[in-house]
Amino acid sequence: MSPTFIAICAFTGTALLVGTGLSALYEMLVTYPATVRARLREATGKPQAGRTSSLVNLKQLADSASAAPGEWQAWVNSVIEQSGLPIAAQTLAFVSLVAATAVGLTIALTTGLWWTAAPGSLCGGAIPWGYVWIKRQQRLRQLTRQLPDALDVMCRAVRAGQTIPATFQMIGDDFAPPIAHEFRYCYEQQNLGISFETALRDLARRTEIMELRILVVALLVQSRSGGSLTDLMQNLSTTVRKRLVLQQKVKALTGEGRLQAITLIALPFLVFVAMYFLNREYAQILLDRPMLLAGCGTAQAIGAIVIHRMIQIDY
């Protein structure tokens, strides 16, 4: 065996061992006590320190069951929860560390240039986070597409004399995930003794969908002062359908441009990889100039962000 291979195996094994031990300690000393405190707050319905309760403030409603702004771990846990993946934040961090190490060492050994380990590690460490973010976006889009039909069912059930918790149970039993999971979880929270308002606020916090926040506000207002809840749910269902139609139109009209953008962004990297294996000396000229590579990568990233923002619609 070569010394390089032995060193890689030793480093990987040590990193896995240390990461596993740190993950276990973190779970025992930090995550578990924090989870117990959060459960107690949910059960008692007490707001967190430094927060005031407002019934119709949508932003505050979304943040009412989450940690204070600026807490990185709370944001990561929220993103993972919204993605629907059964992993913990420390597990994701550990996987990112392993991926960063593996990709960085692979690129450095392949090219023979050790400075390439830094950008390779950044790309490798970003892969698990990118996967979680993509799953989150897909799940939220699917939940938004299911919301109009769920609102129609709730509207008909309320007109037939059903209570709001009963309609939540109907959505959880009759619909497919992810909306069935969210509504069933809200219904089970109320069965376990959590107050109606706390369960609804937690539903708005978990999903971060504006239409659901509006529905939660309407339910809270109706529970205190009354009102025509069926008309509001019907109007909300129509609005969501119109927004989905508009999104599909924008996606169809920008399809050609998005495909061109993807091609133009991916083409330089694919050509460089091909030239590296077909004509090593020609590609080595560019590898000997890391600042030029960094400038090209930065320009590509800026272009991708600009194109992405151009085809986004902020409601």
C-alpha cells in the first residue's frame, strides 16, 4: 500500500471516530435538554422570553414557536424539519465534514495541487446542505399545491357542521403527505393537551407558507370573535390556485432562458474537465493561475444568482 492511501484511511477513520463522539456528546448535553425545554413550552403554552404575542402579525406568528433570531442551530433545525428528512442537525454537519474531507483530498490528489483542496472541500461540504435545501423546496411546493384542495375540503366540512379539529383529522386521513403529515401532527398536538392557539402557531412556524399563516390567523380570530370562516377559506383557496397558475406560466415562459443559463454555466466546467483528461498540459496552464480560476468561478456564481432572481416572483 502507498503511504498516501494509508494516510487518507487513517485521517478518515480518525475524523469519523471524533465526529461520532462529538455528535453523541452534543446530543446528550445540548440537544436533549433543549428539546425537553421546547416540549415544556409547548405543553404550557408559554411564549419565549423577549417576545410579545400578537394575533394578526404574520411575521411574528411564523417566529412564535422558533428560537430567537440569530441562532444558527435553530435555523438549521427548521430547514431540516421543513425538508421532511429524518436527520438531526449534528448528523448533517458530520456528513458535510466527511464529504468536504473526501472531495478535497480526492481533488488534491488527482490534480497534484494542494491548494485545490480548499475549494474542493467547500464544494463537497455544500453538497449535503444543497440536497437538504432542494428537498425542502420540493416539499414546500408540494404542500402549496395540495393546499387549495385541502381548503375546499375544510370549507365543505365546516358547512356540514364539523369542527375545525375534525377537519384537520380529515385532511390527515384522506390526503397524501406532506400536507397530511402537517395537519395530522397539529391535530395530535391538540389531543395531547396543547392549546388550539399554540398548535396552530406551530403549524405556521413549521411550514412558513404565507397562505397557511393567513389561514391560522383567520382560525384564531374566528375562535375569539366569530365570523364567516367558510367564505375566507373559499377565497383563500381561489387565491392560491391563481398564484399557482401564475407560477406555472412564468416557468413555461422562462423555460428556454433557464435551459440556456444552465448550459452556459455548466459548459466551462465540463470543457475544463474534458481538457484536463484529454490534454493535461493545456489545462495545467489554467491550474497554475488560481486567481484566474477564482475570478471565473466568482463571475459564474454572480451570473447564476442574477438569472435566478430575474425569474423569481415576490408576492
